[in-house]
Amino acid sequence: MIRELNAQFGIEGELDFVEDESGLAVAKIDNAQGSATLCLQGAHLMSWQPRSQKTPVVWLSRDAKLAVGKSIRGGAPVCWPWFGAHATESAFPGHGFARTVPWRVIESGKGIDGETRLALRLVASDKTREQWPHACNLDLVITIGETLRMELITENTGSDDFVIGEALHTYFQIGDISEVSVSGLEGCEYWDKVGGSSLRKQNGEIRFSGETDRVYINTVSECVIRDEKLMRSIHVAKSGSLSTVVWTPWIDKANKMGDMGQPDGWREMLCVESANALENQVKVASGTRHTLIVEYRAVSL
Ligand code: BG6
């Protein structure tokens, strides 16, 4: 399989497929603008570092493990076709099944400025159809360069409309959670998931001093993570997304999770997720497609 992938989609000196010790295939991208790794299971981008940065911009837990059928802690998990718990079936996996099933590469190529482009499609199976009995294609198109662009395309190929929840659940690398701020969501309403679920309004920029798990709704804004310790800001721009999820587990929850990177991996990550969740779920009419796009860039302070 690896030999075939390299023969069909590999790009000499730029894109190479290797097999991880778990047996899963991983794409390694290294071009003039940046580097990244991506696990084909889940179309899970695991790391990204533009050339201009001394440290990665996308965080991967040092305890992250690749295993068949399991999600990877860190990177940019694809949450689809629902976000969070399934509305009615408690046995269905949180954040949907897209992040734990095989995807296949459908295209690779070089951009005119030295970026690398990779497109993947979710492989539907009896198991996925049991949880999602709709005819559709789900593609992820990633462009890796000095900026990182991801397009998550849902195409309804069936005769019935359907509704999806989704997110690009990206973990960003930060210096210290207590020294960063997030701007762009001032004045927005959010569902606060810590200690129940209540609707609140954001006053000013966000700063962190405890577990934070919020779904900001009805927002198309670009968010900026300002990081005084790493002396950079990370810009999170998006389209086709009306929700932004901001999540940090903090110490107690991180310790219970067991894969956040002991002792203090949780301090060095922050999720700013471009999503369509809760009241922002999207109806995809028969014969149409919906696209969620994110673009990330890091700027030195
Ligand atoms: C966030 C949710 O998007 O993902 C949190 O808002 C959740 O509630 C977190 O804990 C991590 O989820 P998981 O399934 O990857 O552990």
C-alpha cells in the first residue's frame, strides 16, 4: 500500500508516505514553505510548522499514539457528521466517526509558490452507513505552506436532504495557556459547557484561568491567539463556519484524559475550532455541497 501511495501520489523530496509502527499510513510533507505530517486514518493532520517559525504551530501531544480505530490527541481532528455527543444515540462516538475511519488519497500536487496540496476522501463502510445512512462524499483538501489551508467538503449525492454538525478541531501550540489571549469573539454569545450548559455573552478578549469549553455561535470572525511567551500570534480565519469552539481542559481534566502529555502538555495547547455546531448545524440539500474552509498563519510579535 505504501509503495502504491508513493508511486501514485508521492512528490520527490516533498511528499512521502510511510508506515507508522501501528500499521497506519502517514504522509510526510516538507517543502520550501513548511512541513507537516498527516495520518490517512481520519485524514488527521498531526503537525504543521511553517518555515518562519521555530516551533510548530499545530500541537501534537507527546503522548499521542496512532492506533487503528482510535483518535489521535492533538493535530486537527475532523469532527463529522456530528459535533460532540450524538443527539440520540449515546453509543455513537463523540465528534462523529470521520476522525477514526480510513480515508484514501485522491489527489496530490504542487502549488505555484511551493505549497503542497493533498486531497483525501472518507471511505464509507457498512459501519459508517449504520451511523450515517446518507449517500454523500466527504473530502478534505489540505494546502501546506507558510499558511495552512483546509477545506472540508460535504457533497450530498443522495435524493434526501441531511443535516450535519462538524468541526476542524485544531490544537494550536502555545507557550503557556495562562499567558495567551484570544480576540475576535468579543460580544458573541456562547454556550458554556463547563458545569452544565448555559448561554453567555463574551466581554472583551478571552483569557484562561481554568477549564474552558465554549461553543461560540453565529460568528464568522477571524480569531487571533496572541502568545507573549512564543512571541507570535496565530490567525485563525474561516468561511462556511458559524461556530467557534474554544477549549482547554486545564489540569484536572487533562490528568484524567491520560494522553495530554505529562506533566503539563495541557499548558502548551489551545483548541480554537472552526465549526458548525448546535443551532449552527448545516442542512445540505440533495445534490448540493457545503464547504468549511480554514486558513491559519503565524505572525511574529
Ligand atoms: C471539544 C469539546 O471540542 O473537544 C470538549 O468541546 C471535548 O467538550 C474536547 O472534551 C475533546 O474531545 P475528545 O473527544 O477528542 O476527547
